[in-house]
Amino acid sequence: MPYPNLTGDDLAIVEMARDFSRKRLAPYALEWDATKHFPVAEMKEAGSLGMAAIYTREDVGGSGLRRLDGVRIFEELAKGDPVTAAFISIHNMCTWMVDTYGSEEQRQEWIPKLAPMDVMASYCLTEPGAGSDAASLTTRAERDGDDFVLNGTKQFISGGGASDLYVVMARSEGEGARGISTFLVDKGTEGLSFGPPEVKMGWHSQPTTQVIFENVRIPASRMLGGTDGAGKGFGIAMNGLNGGRLNIAACSLGGAQAAYDLALRYMTERETFGRKLIDEPTIRFALADMATSLEASRLILWRAATALDENDPDKVELCAMAKKFVTETCFQVADQALQLHGGYGYLHETGVEKIVRDLRVNRILEGTNEIMRMVIGRAEAARIQGK
């Protein structure tokens, strides 16, 4: 379904992302999946179009757009390839964190390189023993004169070994959430290494590895926000995830829309028992449910993005609602699209099974959907209890 109410700059932004996705992502996504190719050149091209620093301030090279623009962009990118779109989303989250919480010196040093993706960034929070319970992380950053020395391991890091900059949450101030700070670590820093690429159900064209810190020494100036950033890393990480949850939901929406479009086309071409499948009432019922799910997902996503743009008091809950609803609903749409294709849907060349594999992880990353339920339930309980 087109965007009937978009005009002017809003429409131009969507059309730019759609054109790039159709020409530079969609024709190659299946090949990248099969060969496990990480499309760095195409992502840098996306950066040159302003899609790597979407809601970063313009004075340092960002696009200065809204979160609402961002979710529309990621939906379009994911129609071409949900995996590439997801990495660009993660990079955007890192860029925003540096722009929002970094010192002026850090902003001036890093954003002009992050915005065009001349430097690619990875977000390092999850650990082997600290996933959903992020405040219990054990990676440590110990002060040693004018430096910090990092030791620990991060798990499931998108872009591990390929990215140039790692935005790392580590414990520098003590136990609990208030003991965590955020650090900027260059790929070439001595003592930084990477595990082998994980063998995954989906996301084949994006490397996922452990990121290992063994006496990694960095200047104290690499703490995000300078000395003012000490102990603020957990809050920085969580605020970054609000937008990340919207973006990854938008990737689910774009992937599901692409799967639906493939199914719709197939239904108009395929004949059985002497008639087109599109003319079967049961098929139309399935398409009706899928189309409704897509539109409902788009609406809740736009609502949550607007809340984040406007700093709505309920923004955290709304972002969690959108992430939970959209990633679950759109996975079901993609799976139904595969079912409608019959045996052909199970073939790689059709393109639908790749989308199903790629969308499944979105219910896990950026906070599992079980954690989203906890966030929503806590907010609802606080509202009724007047807390």
C-alpha cells in the first residue's frame, strides 16, 4: 500500500530510500545471502545519501531528520534486504549515541567519519553471561593513569571484525547499572580480537562474532562524554535502544511487506483447479489478514516514532509496544507468504524463505520480546498505581 498522505520532503525521503533499495540491495540480496558477502560498498553508498546518520545533528554531517523519517527509511531498505538494513540501523544507533552523549571533541572527531560510513560502528553490550540482564555485565574498564584498560568479552556483535569502531559498555565505577560507562574502541587497538563468525539461521550476509578485550588500553578521552560520562553508560545504552527497537521493527515491516508483495504476485500468476489462486475466497481471506497486519504495524510504528521525536512521557513503553507487536506480527506475515507459495516458497531462489530466516532474530535482538512485555507491564502497573 502506498503512502497516500506523504508529500513534499516526507515523500522525497521515502522515494530516495526506495530507489536505492530497489537498485542497490534487492537485486543482490539472495547472492549476498548465499555467499555470506558483507556489502560494505553498498552501505557506504547509503551513507553518502545520508542514511547512516539519519537523526544525527547536521553541524557535524548528520542528516538532522526525525525518528519518523528513520522508520520509513528502514522499511524501504528492508524491502530490498532486511539484513543490510539492520546493520545500517545499528550503525545509526552508534552514530546517534556519539552525537548525543559525546563531548564536542568526540562529535567533531567521529561523526564526520561515521555519517558517510567511512568508519563503520558496532554496538557492544551483550555478553556471554549478560544478555537481557545487561546491568550485570562483567567487562571491566580499569583506570590506569591517563588510560583505561578493558578486559572482557562481548557476544553476538553485528559487524564484529568488520567494523572500524566499537561502542563498548564496560564496568568502570562499581557494581550495578550505575557502574557502567561507554567507551569508543578502534578496531586496530592492541589486545582487541574477534571470535570466528557465528553460524546463524539467518543474517548470513552480516558477520556476527564475539568481541574480545584482553588488556585493551585506550586513552581516558575515549570514554563517551569524557569524564562527565562516568557511570552513565547503562542509561546511554538504553536510550540508544529506544530508537534501535523502532528501526529493527521497521526492518521487520519492510521484509514482511516484500514477502507479501511476492505472495500477491504469485497468487495472480498461479492457477489450480482451472482458476487463479487470487480468485479463491480462502486465499483472499489470508491476504486480507496479512494486509491488515502490515498496516497496523505501520501505524503503531509511526505512533511510537512520533512519541520519541516529541519526547512523549510514554516513549519507552510505546517503543517496546511497537517492537513487540511489529516483529511478531510481521514474522507471521512473512511465514504466511511462504505458505502461500507452497513448495516454491521453501526454495532459496524465490526469496521468501530468506526473509523468514532474516526476520526471526528481530524478536530477540534490541531487547527480547519477553523483555518488551516486562517494560510494557511495568509501565502499565506504574500508571494504575500512580507511581
